[in-house]
Amino acid sequence: MPRFLVQAPLDVTVLRSGIPDTVPGRSVNVCERGIAAMLAGELVPGEAVGIEVYLPLVADSLRTRAMVRYQDKLRCGLEFVGLSAEQRAAIRDWAKGMKTETETSRSSGPATAIAEKDADAGRASGETSGGAAPHKPNKKRRWAGWAILLAFAVIAAAAFWWRWNRGWEELESGLSGQEMVSAEQPQAQVPAEVMEKLLVHRVEPAYPAEARRANLQGVIALDVVVGRDGSVVGMHALNGPDVLARAAMDALRWWKFEPYRLNGEPVVVETTVAVEFKR
């Protein structure tokens, strides 16, 4: 089954403790049987999820159910479940359409197509009126206006795609880092038990395979800085092997808290989090 390379936004919805949790991400490749993606959170192989993919130049999103078949940090492979014949045909038609558009753009771009249409219109008017074409300037101005609008639309779309793609590249490049450093100074030191009550989204750490082989286990303590919006903006491990510390931080960067408030205002706070790894 051919796989088509495409970086498209997608949402994956999974039930956790009976509550739907939507994880955003982007695709890496897609075929009629499944999709590979980078997600802003971790899934568990064997989990059943809902998926919605926004393929380029397709008006309606592709919605279906899927099974998690592969998971490595934030990279995962999803196998479609119950994909209809119409949806399979839509993927094939989309792939053909993208290929056709690429071939057309390589052979003759929009400007060439517009020039050829103007030339045809000029030749037709010359043949019917002996070369006098009083309406020709109006047609040229109209085509020029459409060309300018098209150029602005392409530039705006390219700028949006670059910023979106750059953000994900920065996210992926940060996965290998051993710590996050906050740009803001914490305004309060909050006990772990208090912040635990404010936790609204938790991602469990993956037990690294190399740690299993080495029989490494234990509790990793981390100093964590939580921003005004409740997201983790800084952290560093206080103890433990590097392989377990990295796994703990890879999970903690996706945790979300309710904002901690002082005098009714959300503030940046510092707390301690303990993550246990055991076989």
C-alpha cells in the first residue's frame, strides 16, 4: 500500500477515565490503511482512538476510528478501523489530485496559464473583428487582478505553513534536551500536594527500553516551574539516572495545571514533582 508524504494538522481523541482527551499533532505520511504522526502527547499501543485529519486542499476533514499500533515518545503509528469505501476513495483522489497539481505547476505555472488564455482571447477577437478589440484591456486588467489576489493568497498560506511547521520543528528538536529553563522567575514556592490538586492533564512517562534492560528503577524528583497559564515552563531533574530523568521530563512537559493564584491573580510558581519508574 503506497504511503503519501504529507504534513497536515490532525486531532486524536482518546478516552481516559471515561473523559475524552484531544491530542493535537501533525501527520508524517498517510495511506488507505493508516497514518504516521507526531503528537503533542503520548498514546498507548492497543488504545482505540478517534482521529480527524485535515488534508491539504480538501474541504472536509477525514474522520474515522483508529488503533494505536506503534508508539515511540511522541511518534506513533495509527491503523484505520472501519474506514469506508468512500473515505478510501477520497484518500486516493486526494493523492492523485496533489500529483496532478504538482505536475501542472512544474510544466506551466498560473502565470503561464493566464498568459495563454489572454493570448487565445486576443487571437479570437482579432479574427472576428479584424484586429480591433476594445474589450481586451478590460480582460487583461481582470486577469491581472485575479493574479494579484492569487499571489497574495499563496504568500499568506506559505507564511502560515512555515510558522506552523517551524513550531513543530522546534518542539521536536527540544525532545532530546535534558531540561527546560523558565524565562520568568517564580513568585511562590508551592508544596507538591497543593499543586497535585490543581493538575488537570497528566501524561504518564514511558519506561525506556534501555532502562528496562539495565533494570533501572526508582523515583525521579524534579524541580518544576509552572507558568501563569498552568503549563510547565521550566524544570530540571534533581536525582536519578539520565535515561529515567529524560523520560520523566518528556512526559512532564505536557502536564497542565490550573493557574495558581495569589490575591486572585495567576502567578508563576515553583514546585516539586516525583515520578516513579518500576518494573
